[in-house]
Amino acid sequence: VKLAEAKNMNNEVSIEEQDKSCKEAAKMKRDSEHKLEELSRRLGVMEDELKKTEERANSADQKVLDLEEELKMIGDNMKQLEVSEENALKREEVYKGKISIIANKLKMTINRTEYGEKSITKLNHRIDEIEENNRKYLMNWMKPLTT
């Protein structure tokens, strides 16, 4: 009987320990399930954030591509402007040369005009002198006839 009681006591202690272990295992299971739910929720949030981040990255990549294309167009425009500027500078040099030639021609024309005007003035003065001499001559020639 004592042996049975001792076995019974040992069995009760063992049952209590197993019951305690079972309760601890159940608690660990609940905690693990809670942690699993929390991690699943976090995973879902992180997946959503990943999708949003990927969308932003794709959008940023597209913006980069657009900006690179715009930069290429600007570079092409700059090259065209440089060529246009070079052509404009060449035309400017040609025009400066033409302006210089025209300015020299204008100076020569002004000098010729002044010379011509001086010559005309001298000739008009000479004509006036000749007319005056002719008038005097005629007056002198006519005097003896009228007397």
C-alpha cells in the first residue's frame, strides 16, 4: 500500500508537473501565436511599404529618364546655339568689314563732295569775274560809240 501510495504520490507530482508543463506549453503557444500574428501584421505593413517604395523608385527612375532625355535635348540645343553663335560671329565680322568699306567710301564721297563744292565755288567766282570783266569791256567798248 505504501508503495502504491508513494507511486500514486509520484504520479500526482508527475501529473502536476506535466499539467504545469502543459499550461506553460499552452502559454508559450499563445505567446508564439500572438508573436506570429504581430509578425504577420508587420510583414503585411512592410510589404505595403515595399510596394509603395517600389512605386516611388519606379517613378523616380522614370523622372531620371525624363530628365536625362531633357538634358540630352538641352545639350543638342546648346550645340545648335553654339553653331548659330559661330555663324553669327562670322557674319558679324563680314558685316564689320562691309561697314568699314562703306564708311571709307562715305569719307571718300564726303571729301569728293567738299572738293567738288569748293571747285564749284571757285568756278562760280571765276565766272562772276569773267562776267564782270566782260561787262567792263563792253562798257568801255560802248563808250566810244555813244560819244
